[in-house]
Amino acid sequence: MHSTTIEVNNGVNVTALLGAREALAQAPEAARFTWRASCDWVNGTHSRTSIEGYHGLGEEQHHKTRFVFDTDHPEVFASEDHGPTPVECVLVGLAGCLTAGIAAVAQNREIQLRSVKALVEGSMDIQGILGMDSDVRNGFDEVKVTFEIDADATQEEIEALVAQSQKRSAVYDILTNPTNVAVHVK
Amino acid sequence: MIDGTRYPQCCPARVVTVVVIGAGHAGLAMSHYLGKRGIDHVILERGEVANSWRHERWDSLRLLTPNWQCRLPGLRYAGPDPEGFMTMPEVVDVLRQYARQLSAPVHNDTTVLSVQPADNGYRVVTDQGDWQCRAVVIASGAFNLPAIPALAEELPSFVDSVSPRDYRNPNQLQNGGVLVVGASATGLQLADEIHRSGRPVTLAVGEHVRMPRRYRGRDIQWWMEAAGLLDQRYDEVDDIGRARRVPSPQLVGSADHSTLDLNALSERGVSLVGRLAGLRDGKLQFSGALRGHCRAADLKLGRLLDAIDEWARESGMDDEVDPPERFPPTRVPDAPRLSLDLASGEIRTVVWATGFKPDYSWLHVPVFDRKGQLCHDGGVIDAPGLYVLGLPFMRRRKSSFIHGADDDTRELSAHLAAYLDGQHHAGVTTRQRSVTFA
């Protein structure tokens, strides 16, 4: 008889991430990244944004392929619905960021995940974007994220995963804190 | 106290083996061990013994550790109220008596202007003349300068800005609303007393550590000490950088041993907002992460109490103490405010309970990292014969506490003695430290 240990595998290479942390501590300038999206107007409220290159680790980098995203508005906005609304894309970003964080933290804490489901809801009063009431803001007045997680862990450990993921999430930070945004015309 | 012979500044430096900078609890504890080892030393003190406790604390402040825990090498609390918490005048008395008991070689009113490498050691330049020494122990504390965010500069002129170092009591503040920024021990205590003075308080809450004053009938510090948490060493934790940045727990030392937490403040009418994130067009902006920060603190508190309960069970203590309890979750308003227009006049004063940082502007030795933080290994600075004391989690979780000084100064004085011996035998100063210690 011999005992076997079950490897926790959430598909996250924690060793590489921790290695990157060590390496970047020696060369902090390489930690500066610039992410880019280029957008072309198609027609009406329909636009097409592509993502391919970005800057990081001191040089120009490329995704393996070019990713293209159509954004539009639904028919109730008298649009043609060629894609999700831009605000829904923000929800995509938040869901993807928090969930990736959960996987990474779980791997680091040796917790095997079986399933992670997130429902992200962003509420807004469209009187803001329609310019009907200056007291109403354009953006979300509330964002609600509900996780349903099946993992080899207690409820408290799962909640701690979710808390730590928020602590290290870029999109969570972007949504909860103000950012200077400069818009220019060439 | 010995008043060193005064020389005019033009005269050659006085020579001593070790200069200790600062006559607070840590410098005095180091003096105790240096004295026992027969190492000649002086303590240079910019004011008088316990200077920060005398001059840089607010009126109502009491220590966050119970009296029985305020031990120093060769000193135990023997007063009538071991479970009580000392006021600042009481702390000053204790340290003054301790200095007297040690006959500590304190040079009062001596401000260190510069420490720089010099032949076989360091030259310490002060406003009372120079010292030449072989080793320097920095015991000037971790909390010299208030760490105030840059946006404080942009506050409109009709809003006063006050740091906890200058704050004494609510009467010095304008009438009207007060924003307290920061929700660790200082922020909670000041929010409470300012709100009670009739000035409505808004409290900006970021990451924080929630802790009850008493748990299962004992002080929380008793549990932390008994369960070994305070003795946890800096080389035993996964990420010491992170451990050193953990905010100080929300505690208050009061006569009734009550817990001061965000729920208590909410009940009294203090309004909670998220971390102060910006100031734009005269409007303060608060983070929308308040609920997340409170949830994280509640979870962390749960883990701490779980660990304490487990330790109590394993140590067979369950019958001696009250049964385990859990505290209600932190109540957060449904929609905390995200901005506050200063032009409304609602806020007349901002109190920056945003922490302190040490002042090393006089330390002219290349021992800092790119962020200006002192590089040290458990208090052994990355330059031969240079030591530091009393920084958060420096050698142990208790390093910045009064009772943390004993173990740290005992070990670092041993390291220092070994260094002096090695230097004596080698006859030269080397950058390599060959001495080791447990």
C-alpha cells in the first residue's frame, strides 16, 4: 500500500506567476503594461473593436490571434443588435477578472475547483444617458456579482477566495475607484 | 541619567562603542542588554525620555495593550490594575522610571543630524557635537511622520487638515462636519470622540483589521500572546512584506474594555464611506469597495477566532474560559456615498488617520530600496554595525509593541556583540557579516 496525494489542478501555473513576481521585483520597469483596443465605427451604434498588440515586459507583445468584438445596442434602443452593449462588455471584464483571480488564488491555496459560476448584474437608470435628468449618472448605480462555487473547501475558505480575488482584481479596482481618462482628437 | 560632557562643536568627536538613537522603550531596552554585556554606549534623545508619548499623542489615548503585557527587560507591571490600559502620562512615568532604574546614559535635547560611515564605524553628527562609534542602533521609532496622501494639498482653504500627531482633542477643531480618513485604531478612536463632541463624522474605510477587545472573557491580546501569534517570527511567514503592511487592528484601550468597531460607530451615527480615492473639481471621491473591504475583514476576524478556539481546545482551556462566540457581520449602508462636494460646507475638517512612516532623512548610509524603505534582515541593517528596532513585524509580530522589545533587543544585542568581537579580531571592517545567531 502506498498513499497518493491528489494534485490540485485548476490550470493555473502558480509557479510561473510567483517566478514573474520575483523577476519583476528586480526589474520593476518591466512591470509597466499598456493594453490597447482599436475601434472602427461600422454603422449606427454598431462598432467593431479589435485587440491584438500590447506593451509589456519592456517590449511590444502580441496575442496569439487577433480578437474582434462587435458592440451595438438592442432593438429596444432602436438599434440592430449586432453585439452586446459596451456596458455589458464591462460586465464581461469584471466577471472574467474576478473568476480568473479565484482560480489563481485557489491554486495557490491548493483548493481544487470543480465549477465557478458568476452572475454579474449592472443596474442603471437610462434617464442619465438620455440626458433627461442631470441628477442621474450615466453609468451603473450598482453592480452585483453572485458567485456559485463548487470546490473542495469550506464555505469560509470559498468566501476568502472571493475576497482575495477582489483584492487583486484590476477590473474590480477600475470599477470601484476613479481613473483619470484623457480623450484627445488627432 | 548621565549628562555627557559637552564639547563645543568644533572639537573632535567623542568616542563611544555604540550610539543608540532614541530613548523610547526600544532604545532603553537595548541599553539594558548593552549594559549587561558591558558594552559602552550612549542614547541620544532629541527631547527627553518617551518624547513621542509626551508630545505627539492625543489626550484621550491609552495603550492598546493591557498593563500586564507592558513588560520590558527587567521590568514587570506591578500596579493595581493589570487588565487596565495606561494613559500617556502613565506610559511616560513608566519609561522615565525605567531609564532611572537602568541608569541609562541618555543625552537629552540632542538631535541627530546625520549618521554616515566613517573609519571603522560611523560618525554621528548632532546639534550637541559629534560622536564616533563602531555601531549604531536606530531606536527612533516607526511612526515619526504622518503619511498623508498627496491630495491633502489640494483641499480648499476653508477645510482644515489635521494629522493625528497634531490632534489633541475635538475642541481644537472647527464646528461642523469632520471626515476621518482611515479606519484602523487611530481612525476609529478619533471618529468616535469627534462624533461624540457634536461634530458629525464621516469615516472613510479601506482595508482594515477587525478585532474585539475581549473574547471568551479574556483580552484579545492575551489570546494572541498565549496562542503564539505575537511570537510568530519574520522568517516563518510566507510573505513578510505583506505581513509588515497589514494595518493595525481596530482596538481601543478604555476603562470599560469595550469593543470599538464599525458597527458601534454606525450605531452612534457615524457615516461610513469607502476608501478616499480622489479629489476632483472640489469633490471627494470614495471607493465603491466598502462592502468588499468589510466582508474581507469579517472573514479574517472569523479565521482569527477559529484559530484561537482551536488553540483553546487543544490546550484544554475550554472549561476555563467562556464559550466561543461570533460577532455580527459589519453593517454597511446599502448605497454608501461615492462622492462628497466640499463646496457644500458639510466637511470643515479632514483628519488623516492614514498611518505614519519613519523619518530616516538623517541616515546617510546607502541602505534603502527603490521605494526608500530601509533594507534589513530582522533589524540587522544591510551595513555592518547598523541596527534598527521597533518596526512593524521586524523580527516578530510583536516587534512594534512595547513588550516586543525584550526578545528583539536581546537577540540584536547578541548579534551586535558578536559583530564587535569579530571586528576586533579581524581588525578591519568588512561588508560581510560572518556572525550568525539563533
